[in-house]
Amino acid sequence: MSVSLYALVLAGGSGTRLWPLSRRESPKQFLGLCGEQTMFEETFRRLARRTPPERMLFISSRELEGDVRDQLRRSLGDQSHVCRVVSEPLGRNTAPAILLGAWIVNSVDPEGILLSAPSDHLILEEEVFLNGVDCSLPAAMDKIITFGITPTRPETGYGYIKVGEKKGPVFDVARFEEKPDLEKARFFLEDKRYLWNSGIFLFGVKNLLEEARRLVPDIMSLIETVDPGTLDGLDRAYARMRSLSFDYGIMEKTTKAAVMPLSMGWSDVGSWDSFYEMREKDSGKNVVVGDVVNIDNEGCLLMSNGPLAAVTGMKDTIVIQSEDAVLVCPRGQSQDVRKIVDTLEREERPERLVHPTVRRPWGAYTVLIQKGRYKVKKFVVEPGQRMSLQKHQKRSEHWVVVKGEILVTLGEQQRILEANEGITIPIGTVHRIENRGVDPAEIVEIQLGDYLGEDDIIRLEDNYGRTTG
Amino acid sequence: MSVSLYALVLAGGSGTRLWPLSRRESPKQFLGLCGEQTMFEETFRRLARRTPPERMLFISSRELEGDVRDQLRRSLGDQSHVCRVVSEPLGRNTAPAILLGAWIVNSVDPEGILLSAPSDHLILEEEVFLNGVDCSLPAAMDKIITFGITPTRPETGYGYIKVGEKKGPVFDVARFEEKPDLEKARFFLEDKRYLWNSGIFLFGVKNLLEEARRLVPDIMSLIETVDPGTLDGLDRAYARMRSLSFDYGIMEKTTKAAVMPLSMGWSDVGSWDSFYEMREKDSGKNVVVGDVVNIDNEGCLLMSNGPLAAVTGMKDTIVIQSEDAVLVCPRGQSQDVRKIVDTLEREERPERLVHPTVRRPWGAYTVLIQKGRYKVKKFVVEPGQRMSLQKHQKRSEHWVVVKGEILVTLGEQQRILEANEGITIPIGTVHRIENRGVDPAEIVEIQLGDYLGEDDIIRLEDNYGRTTG
């Protein structure tokens, strides 16, 4: 008997624990923390080594769906449509998301095995992970397998799994443990029978759904009202859905739980401290990423994807410089970034909770300056992409192409603009930019008007199905 | 007998000890560290309370002359030409500069009293300072008076003066002391007869020049070859001039030295540490300036004139965020900024040693982005000012007026551009911007070309006597 492996990628998480790099609208799965690729892209690429894209399913939120499709387009180009992307109308934690994924896979292949993984975790030792998946597969039809990570430090930020007896390739779960205090975490590390709970699961969909009908019948009965092909009924079902984690709702209650222990260099990158733990250190135990001058520091995390960060004489300190804000705090206290984000919320400074560089399905834009009645932006329009046919009611725009060439629609006219050519878009005039070339095109835009909010946009036609925002 | 008081302002200092706010081309006298006004402007305003502008003389360098004139224009407007600005061809420390100033004043009023002051020091208690000047005046014809500051901490960064007997309104100088070690500095603070050497001097010009002829005859004989009206001979004299400080060359050797002790909240702002010492602290002993989120910090200097600085849980730390770089170092070690500047020099990253916002006689510009073949700048042209008539050989420019209106010369044509209007300047076309309005005009400029250096500029005519740069 041959089974098919499917992948479910959870990509709806949003958060600001890695502020100022992660923002409300730019959660950490879409950050390139360790290089060119985002954690989402890394996750996709890793899973694609075992599952073809047409057997991948992505569950995200309405707000982030555009980002997910954009990320897939970056990996797959024109083929990205073969991946199924489902957007939850509301976040209801992992149990409804994973069960919805299983429900959809079940509708096409009840014998399928599903590997469910968050899109915002790092796995340094990919071969160990893939080998762990391969070895677990024979047990996955009957068991609900969670991947447990061998602890490398007395971490108080993760849940733990106590390993029981070996049963074939996997182990029984003796017990789930909540996040421990430091003393308990030290004991777990010493004891060796405790593993970190990674949130990566492997199961046969039919088996899981049966178990779920027994353990969380209210959730399952709502899921079963959703058409797995058209998703008709999804909004109605989610409106009545309770929020529940897969660990709490399924794993801790089922008798079918099993665990596969792995040492694969895993991190949930839940804080700057855990990012520091993961990364290779220099001789001064510093982690240094990006445009940094690092002189006589020790045990520091020094990072910039914006202006230069010049740090000297510091010990155990975190410095994260982004395009429009720097964070400085002691290492070990990076959870206090929460206090900063709360302060920004309270002081109604949402501009610091959104990135100056915003990805869009057609490319990205960066706000260079906004002052009084004008705003200057730089756009990148990816090859083959076009922005929506749109108009603005309160601003005029001046564009200068600085790289590549674009096809501009302005009212009834169309014309090609090359680098070093400009055009003016008067208030109220319908316009569109399209890049028919093979290279990205870059445009500098100067907006003038009494109101310059992103919501002053009327979309008459959009390739990406957007009507607002 | 009535004497006339003249003022000599030393404004040639350049330095990077307050990097990233001070840069090679933006020394600290031109920074607004404590508000809208720069230290230069504060110095001008303070001295103007005792001396009319036509009795003020500014000594600076060729590189900074434009900044000095710009600063004077900001204070005096059209009347700024009444101040005399002298540019030394080379920096030769304070003795030649002060003696040159005395030589020039002597040529118009040998009975004049000259008050010589650096332009980059802070004086919080201005009335104390001015009263000290007033009280010293009667002694200034026969003495060379230095202003001594009552120490408020065991500072190892300043030279000290040991006070001798009281002689009229001033005191004899018992001895000059080099920068002490900490133990000695503590003793000086305890002893109460020691004062900080502020570098502010008051003297009769005739008397000083006589003394200088005796003490530094080589320097005086060179100074005396310079025509004090036309400055003919200045380059030749400076080419042969040795470098010497006024303290070492004159004050420590003359029998006419006297000191006026003052407690006037003085600082040379020679480092971020001394800036911290000067400023008022919050309840956590923090000094906070600009766009900063400050949560649970203690004893920190937190400052931004650029992107947001969000700092939490730090102790005794300096965080200085500028438009294009952040400095983080422990308080008490701010002299280590030198190591960072050296590293930037060595790594040939001069862009971090020049500010993105550059003042020009006609206003200022800010580089918003520079990437590959394009650069985006924002200009402010002050009312009544105009840029030089110029052309570029390697770049075209696109302008959009975003505020105010300008008169544009383009080849043989002239036209008024209002906000929301744009124009293109092809490569090689002569052009000029003039602001004939009463409000500052703002322009966004997009440059495109193979070479975008500031030195690609041919000036055909310039209001400010510039031919390059």
C-alpha cells in the first residue's frame, strides 16, 4: 500500500514579539531573519522536498492571504496557483485550523497522511527533520504523532512532552507538561525523558477526524458544515467556533498520541532571546546580522536591516535596528518588547507598528518620507505583475521611472515609460501600472494632497481580487 | 574713558566626538543639541547682548565658512554681512586664530577689548557669564583674563587652573594643571582652589599683541605679514605657521594672566558623557531627547533626531539615533565613539561620516535614498535665496515642488513652479532654483545617472562665492 503525504502550513500567525522587525502587518513568517529567504519560504522549500506543491495547503487569515500568495509566487512563479490557500475569517487557534485542513484533504484522499507545520519556525538541521518524517510515516496511519525536540537548555518558554515507551519507530507520550519554571526546566533538561513540544504534527486524516469527532464534537460538527471544495459555510462556521489549541484539544486527550524525538536545531523564534540562542556566535559570543559595527561587545545580539547600528563596549545587550525604529534592551529581557509595543499602541503611533516597506501582490513599496501635504514612495513592480486599475480622490501623484520600464494606463491612454521618464496623475484620474518586462521596475512616486492615507483608493479592477486596502 | 568690547568667535572646530550627530562636515557647533538653536547660534545670541554684530569677528575654516555664513544669516538675515568672517586656510590650533583676531581688531581699534569664545560650548547660566564679563572689563586692559569654571565633579577631561591671590575683580593664576587622573581630579574638586579651564578669554588687543611678540615671536611675525583689512598674505603666513594652543603659547607663559571664577553651568560638550552630565535628568536619572520610548531605564542618555529609539531595561547606557546610524555604548565610555569613527574610515564608509541632511547657504537638502543609478533628495530653499546657476554632466534631474513656489531657470527659459508642478532637467542643461517668496519652498528631486556624486556640478554663477562642492 502506498500512502500520499500532504502538507498543511499554518501561516496565519501575527505578532510583534520580534518588533521592530515583525509588525502587526508583517509577522515573523514573512521576515528574512537569516538571509534572503523568509521563514515561510524556508518552510515551503523544506516541505516541498517530500510533498509536491499540489498536495500543499496553506491556512492563513484574510489579512495575510495576499502575503501568502505573494510568497508562493516568489517560490513557484506562475505555478503558485496549484497550492491551495485557505483564509480563516477569524483566528481560532490551531485546533480548528488543523481540523479544517484535515477535512479538506480528507475530501480528496481519506487515506492521505498530513504533515502540519507552522510557517514561522526555524529548523537548522533539515535532513534530521526530513528523516524524522520518513521514519514516522509507517506509524502515522494509526497514531497522531507530534515531533518532540531534545532540549539544549532549561527553556521556560516552551511546553514539554514526557516520553513513554518505544512503540515501533515512535514513542508513547507519557505526559504533556505546561511551560515550567526554571527549576523544573533544569530538571527536565537533566532527566532526558522530556522533549520540547514543537507544534509539528503528522497523522492520517481519516484517523484524526474520527478522534476529533469524539474529543471536540462541537468543533467537528461546525467544520463538517463547510464545503471542502468551495469553502461555502466557512464564515458561518467560524462565527460560532470556539478558540482551542490542537495540543490542548486533541493531543493531551487522545490515546493515540505518539512522539518522534528529534535534535534538529529547532526554534520557534518566539523572541529575540530565542533568535540569539539559535544563531552561530562570533568569538565574543555575539550574533551579528546586517549593517553593524561591532567593537568590544560580548554576548550581544546586534542586527540591522535599516540604518547602521554601531555598538561598542556592551555586554549581553540586544540592539535591533529597522528602517524606522531601533530596539535596545538587555538580553534575557526581550519579552519586554511587549511593553514598547503597548506604549506605541497607547500613544496612538500605529506608524511604528506597520513597516515602511509594505509587500503587495504586485511587488512592494517603501515610504521614503511623509510630511505635511506630501509623501514620497518607492515602488517595485515585479515582472508580469500589474497594480489595480485605480483612482484617488484626494491626491495627485507624480511618477518617475528609475529602473526598468512600465506600461502606464492614464484615463483612456496607454504609454510605455522608460527609466528617466515621468508622468503626472491628476486627482480623480483612473490609472494603472503594469510591468510587462522581465526585470523588476522601480518607480519613485511623489504624492500631494490634503489626505494621503492608503485607503484613498478606488479599485476598478484588480488582478488579485482586492477591492479595498 | 570708554572702551569698546569686541567678540571673537572660534568656529573652525570639526570633529566626530558626538558621532552620529556630529560628522566631519557637521561639527557640533552647528548642531541643535538642546532645541531649535545650534550652539553657534546660542553663542552668537549670548555675545550679541554685549557686542553689536559689526564688532563681531568669526574665525573658521575654508570648509565651514559656508556654514558660518548660513548660521549668521539665520540669526541676522540681510544684516549678516556686517559680521566679519575669516577662514583660516589650515587649522593651526587656537594661538594663531586668536592672535589673528586680535591683529584684525587692533587695526581698527587698538584700545579695543576682545572677548574670545569657542562656538561649541554650552553655558546654561547666561546671566552669570555676562555679569562675569562685565566685572572683568576694568581689568582687561592690563591683564589677559581666562574664565575659570568652578568644578562640579572630578572631571578628568579638562585642564585646571589653580587660583592665586585676588587682584581687583579678578585673581592671579597660581598655576595651570594638565588633565588630571581621577585621584588628582577628586583632590582638585575637594580643594576648591582649582577651576576648569574654559577656553574663554578677555584681553586688550594691544596688550595681548605686545605680550605675543615677546612669547611667540615667530607666530606674531607671520601674523604681522597679513593685511588685516584684505587678508592678503594669509595663505602664505599660514603655510609657515606652527600649530600652538593659546593656553600653552600665551596663558601658561605670560606674567599678565588672570582668572575670573564663574559657576555658569558650562560644558564643552566634548563627549556624550559630558552632554549627559549637563542635561536635566528625569526621575530615573535618564536624559531623554527627541523621539524616544523610555521604559524602565536608569541613568541613560537616550536621544533621537531620526527614527524612533525604543529602549527598555537598560542601565547607564547611551543610545543616540540619527537619521542614518545609531550609537549604543555604556555611559562613561563615550570616548569609544572614536573607535567606531576609525572603523568607518578604515572600511571606507565615508557616507556615515557625512550627514544625510546637509546645510547649504541657500537652505538644506536631505538624501532620502540612493540606490544604483538613482538618488532621491528633498530640498528646502529658504525665502530670498537661490542656488547657483549650474549644470551636471552625468545626471538628469526631475523636480516636483511639494511646498511653496520657486522660480526655475532652465536654459534660456524662466518659469514659476508651484506646489504640485514638476520639471525635468536634462543632462548638461544649465539650471537654477530661486525662492522669491516669503516662505521656505520644498522640492523633491529624483536624480538619474551613471555617476551621482555631489562633485558633478559646474557652477556658472553663485550668490555665495562657491565654485565647487
